Amino acid sequence: QRRVGGYNLDVLTSEVRSSLNLAHLLVGSEGTLAVSNEIHLDLQPIPEHTVLGVCHFPTFYEAMATTQHLVELGPDAVELVDKTMLELAAEITQFQEKLKRFVKGKPGSLLLVEFAGAELDSLKYKLYELDKLMAAHGFPNAVVEAIDPEFQKEVWEVRKSGLNIMMSMKGDGKPVSCIEDCAVELTDLAEYTSRLNELFAKYGTTGTWYAHASVGCLHVRPVLNLKQEMEAKKLRAITEETFAIVREYKGSHSGEHGDGLVRSEFHEVMYGKRL
């Protein structure tokens, strides 16, 4: 499970090893523990081929519930594109034709499943296995295959523009960053996201969702109008209640972006008073 909140002090208390990799301690510390004068990186070769399966789901919940099964195929990425993102992208000229190529009907959510490797034939077989797995879970003929690199590029352009697409939402209410990279185990993902949607409804709003489904780290933002004092109070309440839900699932407040000054006040309730 992803976790970049606080300091990774547990690496210092784990079993004795021949050497200690301090990089594991420094990750997520946001420059507060050390300054690096020199860094050695072990680079990996870029895969020769990639293929992409665009998995269609009737509902957001079903997409989240199925993610834990899709990762069993060993994909290199499983990325979420939700219904709100699809609807907003359809109103933007540069995405309209692209969407027509890979979106069938009006799905509740898409999961973009990518496989990469040296042999194209083996990757095509992965897409065959993906189609079989989707059918086995009740979603037959629900995968659009993207083998051509240019076609894949078009699909990824929509996903990679996720934040800009979400922020194109008309009106004073905008997706607000506060809980956007919490992470939970995949077995809890469907229930966790369902509870967050119920929380948003409790406060008279909705949320936007996209990004890294394969690691249980979705970029989620409640839609709020921070020009209004009451909406600002909702932001605080939603943040506190979401973090409480995350802790119930033994998840992380931050699975990617780090805490910063804004969220560091929540470290004590997450990690306890005593380090």
C-alpha cells in the first residue's frame, strides 16, 4: 500500500539488514530530514511494446470492486476515468473525437489497463485474458482494445489531462484539493469510495475521481464553492471525516503527494503522540 505521509521511521525498527537504504526513510520527508548532494539512480529500460484495454463498467462502484481482480493479470497500470470526467471531456473540443473512438455507450466508469513488455504477441494475449476476466465478473464485451501506439496515445491524453478536465467544471463550485491522494488496500477500495460518496451527499455535494486505481490511490476532490463561508466549513468537516474513514481501513492520508503544512496537523491522530 502506498504511504508517503509523515516519516517512514519503521524502516529503522525493522529486521536487521546488511545495509540500511536511507532513501526509504527520506521518501516523503519533503526536504525536512536531509539534503542530497549526489543521487545514484538505477534506470530501467523502456518497454518495447505496450497495449491498452479500456474496460467499461455500468457503475463506479463496480469498477472499484473489480480493480482487485484486474491486478491479478499483472498490468503495468490500472487508471480510473470516472463518469464526471467523461462528461466534462465531451464538452471540450480537443477530446470529442478521441472519446468517440474508445468510449462505448455511456459507462459509469472506465478503467484503463496497460500491459508492457518485449513481445507484442504475449501482450495481445494479456488483452485476451483481460476480456475473459471481465466477462467472468459479469462484464462481457466490455473491453476496447488499443494496440496501435497512436490510438493508445489518444486514450492517455484524456487521462493525463484529468485535472484540467475536472477544473473545467462550470460554476463557482470546483473540485477542491484536501483529501486527493488518500490510499487504501484494494480489497477495501469499493467500500471506501462508496462511503466517501455518501459523505459528499451528506454535505450536499459530489466528488470527482480519477487516477491510480491499481494501488488504491485515487485522486478525489469534493466539489465546493470556497467563496462561501459555509462551504469552507464543509471542506474542513469532509477532510476530518474522510481521514477518519481512511484510518478505519488502516490506510494512508497521503499515498503520493505528501502532507505539506496543510495536512501535517493530522499526523498525531494517524501515527499517535509517541514516535
